[in-house]
Amino acid sequence: MSVRINPSILSADFVNFEAEFASISHADLIHIDVMDNHFVPNLTFGLPMVSRMQEITPKPLDVHLMISNVDKWASGYAETGAYSVTFHAEASENPVDLARKLRAIGARAGLALKPGTGLEPYLDVLAEFDQILIMTVEPGFGGQALIEETLAKVKQARRHIDAEALEVWLQVDGGIDESNIERVSEQGADTFVAGSAVFKASDRNLQIDTLRNLATAAHHH
């Protein structure tokens, strides 16, 4: 199983995206947090900005929509050419319909769950998604500590994905750094969003490689 490290630009310098993207060229994908100040208490950027990011980096964009009324807005992000579009189960009237819509446009479809949201209602429809994102902090801000209780959900998702032999990426986002990525990897996550852990490093690419190596080693146990 390959391990992916997706730096979250929530921790980047928003005024210098071109330089910031260049500093994380070892990333597998670039994680883009779209926040509307409604679904989460923070505001980042929207469609025009994501469209522009698409133009300035050759890296695939892993767009995470932390927005309300996502059934209306998500398709627009897929249409920018984003590689992957993840929306929150809590914000969608019909997650399966929306995932099918995103896939029809040509993007991978991801389903995100907040720390308090159970996985059970979605176990039977996991095959409809290309990625499940287990939030390991409450969405909204970077730099938070990982919530340990969320790891049981990661383990549960991995068991189900393996039992059904699904081609679903299992992503974690929130408080991931070199102190815990091995433990989280052992629970079965294969796609890791890291924000401050990458952007605080003086050599960001070295840090990305370090995180990937730690996660990969833990997978082989």
C-alpha cells in the first residue's frame, strides 16, 4: 500500500502561493482547505482562488470543502480540474448522489467525517467514494492537537475497506506530525494531511520525506 503525504496549505503564506507550492514539491498531492465561515468558524478562499492554484502547480489538488450547501457548490470545484474533491457528510443532503456527480465530472470523490460523526451510516456505501477523510481534529483551524479517540474510527474504516477489498484511500487530517504519524499509520491510514508539521520546517521537502518514511515503515509491521 502506498503512503501519501498531502501538505495542507492552511499553514502556508496565503500571499505567496507560488513560492509556497514550490517549497513542497515532494508532496504527493496538495491539500486545499476551502472554508466558508459558516460550516466552520474560519474563512479561507473559494472557487476563483482554487482555479488559479490549479494553474500554478503541476501537483494534483486534494480539495477539502468545509462548506455548507455543498450539494450546490462542490461540482464547480471538480470542474476546475481538481484531482480530488472531498465534502463533509454533515453538509450534504445526499452524499452518494454528490459523489456520483463529482466522479462523472472526472474528479475523485471524498467523504469527510468530523470527529463526532460516526462511520456506521456510511459503511455500506464506502464503494461510492474514492477517499474517506477521518478528521482527527475539529475542522476550522490548523495547529491543533490530534484527538486520540478518532483513531478507533480510522481502524474501523480500514477493517471495512480491507474486508470489502475496496480501492478507497483512507485519509486523516488534523494534528499529524512526526510524533504520531507512525501510530496513525498503524491504524490503517494511508493518506496523511500535514499542515504546520510541514510548513514550520526549514526544509519542507525533507520533512515531507521524513513523514512519508515514518508512515511507510509503520505500514509494513
